[in-house]
Amino acid sequence: MARGGESGRRGYLRSVGQELPRIAGAVLGKRGLGEAHLISEWAAVVGPELAAETLPVKLSFTAGGRKNGTLKLRVTSAAALTVQHREPQILERINGFFGYPAVARLALVQGPMPEAADRRPRGARALTPEETQSLAVRLAQVPDSGLKLALHRLGAAILGDRRR
């Protein structure tokens, strides 16, 4: 008797991670964001300062290829010049994230960040200075900067949850 995916049926339990590309891929692909993980990891790719001022909107490629694409990037007017000057470094970080030359150029669209770009989850409040300090003390011993950033976001989301 076949088990799980061997039977061809979907009447069995699968992890969300296995199903997410199938469910969200079509929706995100229509917007040119088949590489949705770039959005979720944007702060880790470009750094928290640039991530606060920028947001990837669309990644488009020439017909028949998945290399040397153009990333449409929403940028606050105040950060546009900085992003333009740092384009080579940003491209290097993005391509390092993908592991191949996925993006060859940035197309900047100036404007305010949409409210959905607020990094706090809905229902979250800003942390008090005491909470921020406490979180920093707890994370001081974490040597990996990427892990520290992820734990900081998680801690801020938990502490800032208004439903607690």
C-alpha cells in the first residue's frame, strides 16, 4: 500500500513548507515575485537600514531566462540617491542570496513605503525602551548576526503583541 505522496492523493498530512510553494507560487508568480523568499529575507539581504527604506516589488526576466533580471524596488524619496549609489553592492548581496546572477539592475520607484511594509505584525505595538534594552541584553551572547537579527524580530513581535 502506498503512503503519503506515493499514492497521488492529497488526503494526507503535509507540512506547510511543502505546500506553500504550490499554493502561493501561482499568486506571487503573477506579480513577478516567484522568489518570495527574497521579500521575507529582505532585511537580512540588504541590512535593516536599507530594508526600512526599500521594498522589492517585482522581479522580471527576459523571455526564456531566469538570469540578469530587473528588480523593481520601491524606495522612499529620501533614500533614493543612497540606493542608486549603492546599487552595485545591493546587486552583489541579492545575487549572493540567490547563489547565481539573478538580478542585473535595479529599477527604482520613489514613493512612501506602504503600510503593509511596516515590519511589526498587525496588532503589535512599539516596544518600550526597557523592553528593547531587555531584548538586547538577552541577545548579546548570540554570535551569529543573522540569527541575532531573526531572534530580535521574533522577540519584538512577541513582546509587542497586544493580545498577550
